[in-house]
Amino acid sequence: MTESITIEECSPARAFAVYRVIPEFEAGPQELTEFERRLTDPSALLLVARSADRDVGFKIGYDRYGDGSFYSWLGAVRPDCRGARVAQRLLETQEGIVRTRGYRSIYVKTRNRFTGMRALLAKAGYRVVGVDLPRDVHDLDELRIVHVKSL
């Protein structure tokens, strides 16, 4: 993918359309209404990445606790568009917007099996601050690793 990438705010339906083509999210919300339920807060920020006249990735977050931190809930890039810095651009754009909104930190949870996301977060200065154990504590791929970055 050598075309330019643009990042813009979008509707829940538009982000959901990209979400539905991400194979890693097969077990997540299957209906737009389930997806929208998490996005009713006015602080919600929905971003979409566009390249070659199609949406290729998204990143969504909101103010989860009202403590000056922003929760980056969900994001992904279409499998056929990975490796082109789309996720990095989405992350950087989200950070910039939430910084201007006055948030002091941003946090992300990712599963242990998403090594690409973990590497991206480490490179961007996010620090591991915790781990949420899965129901089956023997399935280490499903560990949820909590990362935080001060803004």
C-alpha cells in the first residue's frame, strides 16, 4: 500500500464496517447496536484511516473513568493493509486529539497474542502497568496486557 493515508473522525457505523472485516474480532460484538453501546459518551473519539478510496483501519476510545485518562478501547487495520504504518498513524492521531482535549494519559489493553500491537505500543512509549488474567489462566495468549502513556 503506497497510497497516502488520511485519518478522519467517523461515525460508529463506518468504524463498525471496518471492524467486521478484521478476523481477530470474530468473537466481539456482531451487531452495530452492541458496538454503539460503548460509544454513547460524548468523549468518544472514532477515527478511520483511509487509503485508495477505502477505509482500511480504525481506532476508537472514550473517557472511561473521568480521572484525566483516555481509554483507547479498540482499533485494527485490515489484514491486507498491515505493515504500511496505518496503525501507527491512527495511534499518533488519537494521542494528538486527546492531548488537545486535556487528557493527561492514555491507556490501552491488548491481548498477549497481538505481538504487532504490543511492539507498536512499546515503540510509541507506552509502558506495561498490569495484566488481566483470562478465565483460563493457562491460555497465556489471552492475557490482557494494560499499557499506559503519559501525555
